[in-house]
Amino acid sequence: MNKLLSALLLLAASWPALADEITYQKHIRPVWEEQCERCHGTSAPEYATFMKNPRQFELDDKGPRMDGYEAMMFFINGQEAGMLMRRLDDGSNTQDGQPGNMYRHLGRKEARLENLKLFKKWIGEDAWTTKKTADITPEELQRIKAKN
């Protein structure tokens, strides 16, 4: 009986932390579908194809494809680590104070701020960086939470 009571108390104590866990499927994917899918969905080119002629794709309102968790992680902690954070940042983490070029696409006014907070919480407040990929340390990459 004592073990059962201890287990229930432990579960109750951890409940707020579990409730606050942000996941791609439950929290990020709906925001992505609303704000990002039009340009980064299944009709968008893969990153390598995009990089062959980015200006032409941008004129067609297309960015590199990010239509799933793995595709998005490529821009968070993969080959192009940090890119998503640089592009979505509101400018509060940059020397010049300029927001990233995708910040404005996070929504209108209050929704934009809330969506940015959600992305930061998902990735990890202490993992959010606007550094270029080559400047991000392995230790910084380890801090990224970003669960599916």
C-alpha cells in the first residue's frame, strides 16, 4: 500500500511537467498547417533542389519542404541546424534586432507572439539560437528538446 501511495504521489507531482510537454504532432504540426504548409508543404522542393535556384522558388512562394517532423528537424539540429530558429526569430536574439524573414508568417500580432513562444518552448528556451550552423556546438545541439 505504501508503494502504491508513493507512486501516486510521484505521478501527481510530475503531472504539471507532463501537461506542459510540447510535441510536434500535438502542438507544432497544427501551427505549421495553418501558417507554413502553403509554402513548405508537399508541393515545395526538397532542400537540395531549392538551393539550386532559391530565388525562383521564392518568386513562386515556395521554400524548402518541411512537411514532417524529420524534415523540420533537418533545419533545427540536422545538416542545416539553427536555420528554423534564425528564420522564425523575432529579432530579440540578434545583434541588429531584425527578425528572421519567416517571423511575420507566424500569424498576426498576438497569434504571432504565441506561436513563437510555442516553437521556443518546443525546441527549448535555452536551446534557441540564431547562430549559423557551423557555429553551433555539439553541446548546444544536445539542449534541443523538439519531440515528435
